[in-house]
Amino acid sequence: MKTFIAGHQGMVGAALVRRLGREPGVTLVLRDRAALDLASQAAVERFYAKEKPDAAIIAAAKVGGIHANSAYPAEFIYSNLVIAANAIHGAWSAGVKRLLFLGSSCIYPKHAPQPMPETCLLTGPLEPTNEAYAVAKIAGLKLAQFYRQQYGVVYHSAMPTNLYGPGDSYHPQNSHVLPALIRKFHEAKIEKRAEVVAWGTGTPRREFLHVDDLADACAFLLRLENPPDLINVGTGTDVTIRELTETVAAVTGFPGRVTWDATKPDGTPRKLMDVSKLAALGWRAKTVLRDGIEKTYASYLAEKTAGTLRE
């Protein structure tokens, strides 16, 4: 199967390359941003017409944490809408029969039932701090669903929970919570600071999935003859941000104290995925959170040493 991975240089895309590169009979088609501008409909359609892949995985997206989503909503909604529309419509126009679109757990309502089943989509208001990104991702998964419904192509979507792992972004303001904590505690340790100030109250609960587990789930879904239109991918377990913070402090070896700045936003109170549908099909995550954080910190140090750290 000739498979195009959109966004192969990002954390998720790189994990997909690692995983699908081991899949028998799969030939990967990869293009970086310089070679293929996913924001250009004409460029995307030319690419699909020339390469004619059998399948496409849409892992490209503009992503960021609470600060980035709140500060740049116009950029987040525009960029992600354009990527989804071009990648999905372009695939259909070129006769691509199989497509997997990757979304996010933030598509679900702010006060969704916990754990969140796929059926709670569009049943309530979204979390305001990432509404722009969520709306774009909802549009993408609906595009895939309706193209399947109308044209009979097997276009489907996977909604991963919070991801972490090698190749993550460690930008001091715009990164997600786990890489932000790794950088913060590592630098505090190196600078011998006595205290680290964490955002919020520490009470929200979050679920974390290692990116290599997500890639394995994608490989599993692509082997299904009749996959669900939409399926959650997660661990089915969560921790408080306080517990996560204490774990990162321990893994990085930071010996000081942690204090909490309750003036900073907490975001959604809880985001736990209902992964029963995927489990019933035969797939479960394998990476234990503490082990995954240890591996990710080792990757952070290696990437920093090599000068390849995304900041």
C-alpha cells in the first residue's frame, strides 16, 4: 500500500513513519513543507494526481497549548480548516480510497460526560480556550464522514487524547503541558533554582498517550476493513495536573519545591476518553505514563544535545 503521511516531520507524523515503516507491504510517500504546501489547494491536487497514493493519513496540523490557542485563534481555525479541506478533498479528487484523519480530544464539549464517548460530539459548548482548533478538527472529521457517506470511500477519523513523546515542541509559551513541564523542571534543575511555579490549581485531570502508541493504533485501524467513522484513541486512565507535575519533577531530578499560580487558566476540568470501542476491536495502549515520561525526557536531552530540539 502506497501511503501518504501529511505532516511527517511533526511529532505524530514522525511516529507514524517509524511505525508504518515496519509494516509489511507499505511504501511511504513523504513531503516536507517546502515541497508541498498543504494550504495550497492547487499544490495538494497536483501532488495527489502525480503520486496517486492508495491511502493517506492526515497528521498535519497547527498545534499548541492553552496559551497559543487563546492568543492565536484566527490562525488556528484558518490553518487547520485549510489543511483538512485540501487534504481530504484532494485525496477524493485523485481517487484515493482510504484516508485516516487525525483529530483531538478537544472536539468534545467542555462539560462532556466522563469518560467521553464518541457519541457526545456536538452535544454542548466547547472549551473556549481551544474552541478555534476544535471547530476546525470537527470540520475535518465531518468532511471525512460525509465523503465516505456520499462517495463510498473509506475515510475515517481517530481522536487521540493528549500526546507526548520524542519530537515534541518545547516552546516556552506555546507548547503543551507535558513538554512545557519537562523543559521547565530541567532548566530549573540546571540553574539550581529553589522553586518552580506551575500554572493553575493542579486539580484538572488529564489523560496522556505516548505518540508511539497512537501510531500503533493508526496501523491497527488502517488494517480494519470497515472501521468506525470516528474512534477515540487513549489509555482510558487519567491523572491530575498536580500528579503529572510531581512525576515530571521526579523524573527530571528537580530537588526544589513546586508552587501553584491559581491566576493562570486551568482549562477543561477533566478530559478522559472512553476507549471501550477501540478496546472491543482489539487494541489497547501499552506505555505506562511514568515509563513514557522517562523515555521522553531522555529524548529531550538527546534532541537538545544534537541541536534538533523543537523550540
